[in-house]
Amino acid sequence: MITMERLGRDLVALGVAPGDTLMLHVSLRAIGSIENGPDGLLAALTAAVGPDGTLLMILSADIAHDWVNKRPEAERAALLADAPVFDPLEAPAFSEVGFFADVFRTAPGTRVTDNPSGRFGARGLLAETLLRDAPWHDYYGPGSPLERLCEAGGKILRIGANPDTTTVLHYAEYLADVPGKRRVRRHYRCQGAGGPVIRAVECLDDEDGIVLVDGEDYFACILKVYLALGRARRGQVGNAPAELIDANDITTFGARWMTETFAR
């Protein structure tokens, strides 16, 4: 059993400090059995950053009708007419983000944005600042919580996360000087002022990438090169390998890597 005291020591050893603004990527399975379960981890993270700190996560949502976006327009409209209405306060987090995201979402005091594709959750001192007026389109781009995380001197805390999981690199995709970036348009049934409405979301392609490449996911490639340069703090939280990364630094690095790699 990994105690909350142990988690606290591990976080301090990694470099987490009071007042930090952290974006979290967490695998509970990798950490191991935790005292008080996932709630214990959230309590340990909250204690580590203290009352002047902030925690941020990408939540997105499990949308049962996401597949209709690949259907012809007329068929899509008919299918969406009977689709469940997206509720940003109640919809579970996207399952691929991990179970901890839903623990974070449902914890008292967590604020959320209203975008089904790019819903964020935040709690702590800068929660409102990070989430305020988040863009509907290009929700990972300028004006997004990711840009504000970088502006706030925030950090990325990865605990047992997959190598292709560093969401701030989606912001780097907007900054990269790459011609012909791939874009997508998705449709969702949302609650409007007078009842359910179909709303479109337009953004860079954050599923298949701004360019199509063979082989390893390019986010994983960027992280691998970045970590090899020694620009992150590395350690362990519970049984999981962990990294603490300056958000603005890896964003700048990632944008430059994409520009140099994809603009050839």
C-alpha cells in the first residue's frame, strides 16, 4: 500500500512545490495501490501544490455518437437528431484519458469548460484564470487553457503516462510553421438557450495528426528526444516513473521539432 505520506515525499523529490500550476497525466494502475484510492492521490497532489497552487487536466468526453462525424451530412444530421445532449457538468471524461480524470472531474471544487472535444477541468487558485473564455473552435490553440498554462509558468506532471500523452504538444501544433496542417470539423448535440442544438467544432486534427506520418506517434518522438536532453525532472511516484516538465519549454521545443521535421 502506497501511503499519502509516501506520495507526498515522492512529489517533493520530483520537484513539485507549493504554488505550482500543474497539468496532470496520470495512470493509477502504474502507481499501484494507494491509501484512500484515487481520492488519496488527488489529496496528495492538492497538498503538494498547497492553497496557492492549481491542478489542470484534459477531460474531453466519451461521446457515444462520435462516429456519426464520419457519415455523409444528411445521414449525420438524422443520426444526431436523436443523440443524447452533451452536458459538460455530467458527461464522464473520455475513457482513454484514464479513470483518474473522472475522479478529478467529480471532486468538489473542480471547474470545467463546455467543449465536448476539448473539455478541461481545473481546481485551485488559477482555475478560473486558466479556463475563462476557453475557445469553442481550436480549443487547444491561442486563448486555450494550454496557452494560459504556459503563460502562467505551469508545468506538466506525468505519472506513469503513455509516451504519446503530453496534451500541451497540441498547442505546439498551432505554433509550428508547417504548411497544410490537417483540420477537422465535428458535430455535437448540445444544450442551447432554447433547447438542444447541433453545434460544429473546427480544429486541427488532434486524432490523426496535423500531418500523416508512418511509424511512431510524433508526440512520443518529441517526448523521447526532449527527455534525452535532460530538460525534465525525472523520478518516481509510487511505483510509476514520473516526469516534471516546464510547459512552455516543451511547447517551444515541440513546435520547433515539428517545424523542422514536417516543413521539409
